[in-house]
Amino acid sequence: MSRRPIMAGNWKMNNLTSESKSLIEGILAGIKDLNESQMPEVIVAPTFTSLSLVSDMISGNSKIALAAQNCHWESSGAYTGEVSVEMLKDLGCSYIIIGHSERRQYFSETDEMINKKAKSILAGGLLPIICCGETLEQRESGVTDEHIASQIRAALSGLSNSDIAKSVIAYEPIWAIGTGKTCDSVEANRVIAMIRNVVKEVSDSSTADSIRILYGGSVKPATIEEQMSMSDIDGALIGGASLKADSFNEIITNSMKVAV
Ligand code: 13P
């Protein structure tokens, strides 16, 4: 089964609107001459404040899609500071990142909240990018697999197989995020294959074959080729290296050197 790769840039809490404008201009210039049928699906996830601007700038361009970095699961109401799926759809988002370790760690997001968000995103016709990952302590104490498996089971609980098949998972070991310490590709592939197996347990094998599972954590132009040559890694969720058009574009073009 061939799964279309995804290269997604998570801009996190960076970029004023003027900076988002130059970054997206640089990315658009970099992908302009690439052959769409050979390209990965390119996604950018700006902050809420830059979504509208970036949405306008990529409007009508089928080579690039828009993601938000978070949402609330309710459709409207008295939830000060929150943003609903419908509002993000209205701005042109196709994807919403949920369960990023920074949200779990600093904003106390639980597996139950992430599951509610996944359901609300899919009900609204958008697609979730569901993040999971272990701390260094969990890795060193040998509980990585059981921790990740339980995050995935909880996030996908109650979803139909067709909704699971359309969803995206990102495996981001927390100790590899923003540290420059990329997870060894063979090990990242092993965990991602384990995740695919958990998906199969909660759905079926064709769903597990369809779902795209990305790796995230210090992905750079120099690491992507090896990562994309692995059997189960379907793309990357990129933080720091997605904040410069040159490095993000190089990641995209380097990823295309690997036949999928
Ligand atoms: P870095 O690429 O900066 O390590 O960030 C990864 C990440 O958290 C993407 O969501």
C-alpha cells in the first residue's frame, strides 16, 4: 500500500504576521517548480494570528495545505480564549494538530480531551494530526511502547475505521523535540510500526495500512532521506527547521529523493 508522504511544518508560537508572510512566500517559491505528482503533501501550521493571512496567500494552490495547532472540541459557547473546528474550517484549515507534547505538558491536556478534539475535528470534516511521544525518563525505564500504545488507543477510542484511516499520527519522542537529538531512524521506524499495529488492533489491517504516521523531533534536511527510506515512516512533523524557508524547502526536496 502506498501512502502519500506528508511534510508538515509546525511553526509553534513563532512569527508575527510580517514574518509569516515572508516565510510562506519563501516556501511557495521553493515548491513552485516541483512536480505535484511526485511531491509530498506539504502542510504548514502557523499560529492562530497568522492563519488568515497564510490562508489567503496559499488559496487555490493545491501543493500546500493549512493546519491549526490546536482547537476546542465544542462548536461554540463560553470558552474564553478557545477556537472551534468550525472557525478553523472557515479560515481554510484542512488539518488540526492535537495532543502535541507541549500542550500536554504545559496546558495539562489529557488523552480524554485529545479524543474529544479528534471526534470534533472529524465530525467537522477536517483531519486531526494526533501527536504522541514518550519522555526520556519513560524511554530509559523501558515503558515507551506501552505509553505510546495507551496514548493511541485513547486518542482513537470510538472513531470509525474510515475516520481512523483518514487521520494522521505523529510520533514525536519528547527528548528529541528541539534538542537536536534526532531519534535513530531504525528505532523511530520500530515505534511507528508498533503504532501501526495498535491501529490495526483497534480497527483492521486496511485501516492500519492507510493511516499516515509521521516522525517528529529535530528533523533536518540532513536526516529526512534516511527517515523517509524507512518502511513505516510516512513523513515528518517539523518544528525548528520549518521556520526558515530554505531548510523547509530542502527537507521537501530531499524527501523526494526517496522512492515511495
Ligand atoms: P523540532 O523539529 O524543533 O524538534 O520540533 C518538533 C516538533 O515538536 C514538531 O511538532
